[in-house]
Amino acid sequence: LVLDGWTGSGKSVALYALVAAARASGWVVMYVPSASLLVQGGVFKKRSDDDAMFHTPVAAQHVLRGVYEAHKDVLGSLPSADRKSTIGDVCAAGLESPDPFAKVDAAAGVLKGLLMADGENDVRTLVVVDDYNYLYHRTSYHETVHRFHRRRVEPRELVLASAFMMLEDQARTSGVAAIAPTYGGPVSPQADVPLTVAETTIIRMPRFSLQEVATMVSMQSGGAPDVPDEALRRALALSNGNGRDLREKKTTLFQADNGLELSRGMRCG
């Protein structure tokens, strides 16, 4: 499942709501709030000099902790990817291990195991990754080639980031994943994000409607605000239904003395 839409259209909020609803319904969810976590920050290591891949143990620790703390009671009933133990055992071992490579291997193994275990013992699983196109952007890591040159490490050279490139795995036949790209940060909208999994559904996020603007104002004010329909329509027109603009500029858009009286003649289609 791919949620697409411009910055501020509500993709991240929708994914967060999906995670909450799925967990409330008994699903096991691995949730990565931003794929930037997988390609930036922390440390990166090679297992050996002739190894072509890099390991990012700090990112792996975050991924493992998130799913384990939310679902440790259920993970013990789900078989691991190699069917030799449980996902709970793999997750706990990765969290406790001082070996940075073991942490990354565990995180990648838990991800694969969750995708394969969907439906096992009547348990549904879901993997949710926001800002997914960070995986096709660039990393913050550089490898020293010689004393006068460093080269930037590519996302595909990171074990964990590569594992999360789920929507280009043509061989994957099980598991449910939901992702959304970001267009509000450094990632170029032209970044090529392969979507080769056979059953991929793309949902275009529409701009806010007038009713959604009214609901947003009501929620943020803690009740029914005294905002006339004319002000709501004007805010919708000035923001073009952009959720981020509505949130960040709500003081200007909805205050009675906001200096926008000159726009009273504006009509919304």
C-alpha cells in the first residue's frame, strides 16, 4: 500500500492512524516513522575488509526496540524466517547482543520474519515505513578510500536499508506493507522509487475538504470553535487544502483580527 500526495496532505498522519488501528485490532506492526533513520546518523561498520555491505547497529536497535516493546507478548508465537526459533527470540537476542553485526542481522531477520509470518496462528502482521524515498536518496556515511578521498556510501550498501526496500522484491509473496514518500525534506521528488511487487495499491491523498478544515480547527481548540464558515472557506482557499499550512498558520488563518479582511470577497469553488 502506497500513500502518495503533496507535502501536508496527511500521509504521515494516515500512516500513524493505520498503525494505531492495526495494533488495536490485534495486528503485529513494525513501524518506522521515517526511513531517514535507516540511512543517516549513528555508526556504520563493515564486518570485514572484503565485505561489500555496511551495518548500522544504532538504527537496528531502534527498529528492534520499537516492535519488541509493542508486541513482545505475541512475537513468541510467530516463527522466525528460518523456522528454527521465534521472532520474539530473534528480537530479544538482537537487543541484548553487544555485537553490532548481530543487531543488524536480527533486525533484518525480524523484518523478513514478520512479512513471512502474516496469518500464522491467526496473527496478522504489517510493516509501515514513512518517508520511504529516503531509501533511494543518499546516506550521511562516507568511506575513506585513501587519505585524500572519501566516497559517499549508497543506501543499497547498507544491510538494513536494503532489507527495507520491500516494494521492489518481486519474489515476495506474503506480508503486508504500507509506505509513504516525503516531499518536504531534502529528498528530490524525482527520486526513482521502484514499486515492483505484483500487488501494489497506490492511494492519492486529496487536499483537505471544508469539513476536514472545520474538524481540524475543532480538534486543535479542544471543542467547537467560534469560527464562521466564511473564515473556514477563506483558510481552505489560501492553503489550497494543505494540512501542514493549515496547522502551521492556524493563528493567522483563524483569528478574527488576522488582517485578511481584504480577502472577504474571495469565493471558493
